[in-house]
Amino acid sequence: VHDKNHSITIPKEVTEIGDGAFRGCDKIKEVKFEKPDKIKSIGESAFSGCKALEEFTVPKNIYLLQGNTFNGCTKLKKVKLNGRLQSIGESCFAGCKSLKKIKFPDNLEYILDNAFSNCEKLGTIKFPDGLLYIGDSAFSGCTNLQTAKKNMPVCLIRLGNSAFQNCTKLKEMRFGVNLSTL
């Protein structure tokens, strides 16, 4: 369902959004889900290149955001992640130049390679206590990133290569005792 305001509504009967389903649909500004939504999967690159997309609420039954899901959504300013989300895929939000902040859910365990690379306006992030893994270049090129609120999670075991490369405003970061790869 599509309307004149460049909004799409996903019917409540839909359980999956396939790989590349809306890739390159550069007029879509908003995605809504009829209640109660039954979405259990959003495929790789599902909204990649939707350059007009401004905000998105991840449905409640999504545990994993696949790779490149929102890659290149240059006007994406606001994303609401659900409390069940456990993993953010490779390059999921890469190049989302307008994304200013993101609140990670407590259940999040994995932020994969390049997940937020080149999110130039991303300013402050707070990592959940249960985060285990931050992938290679996960936040590289986040030139406005100033603080990672509070210390890195104690259970963090891997901080990938170049994870915060070119985060030129980042001032301080403290690591937990379980970190085995830096």
C-alpha cells in the first residue's frame, strides 16, 4: 500500500520483507506496519538506497537486522530499535549520514562490520551491558561521534579492527576486563 505522501504500509498478514524488497525506492519517506504486525524477518538490503526515508521503527519480532538493510538511506534521522533485537548486520546503517543518535536495546549482543560506518552526524552512543562484539570498522567515519556514554560493557570480548577509525571528535573510551581482542 502506497500513498501520495510517499508512505508505505505493510499489511498485518505479511511475515517477511524479502532481500532488496524496496532497494532504491528513493521516494519512500515512511514505512508503517499495520497492527498487530507479524513481521519476523527483514531481508538483506531491504530498504537500501531509500534516500528519502526519514524514520523507521523496527517491528517487535525482529531479532536480527540483516546486512545492508538501510545502507545509503541518507535522510534517515531516527530509528527505533525493538527490545528483542540481538544483532545488527554488516553495513546495516552504513552511509546513513543524517542519523544523529541511536538507542541500543538491552538485548543487543552483536554490532557487525561497518554497521554504522560513515554515519557522519551520529554524536553519542550508549552501549548495552550485554554487548559482546563490535565488528571491524563498525563506527568508522562517524566524524561527529564524541562520546560512547559510560564504559564499554564488561562482557565485550571483541572490538574489531578500525572500529572507531576517523572518529575525530571521540575523546575517551574505557574497556572492560573481558576484552580479549582489540
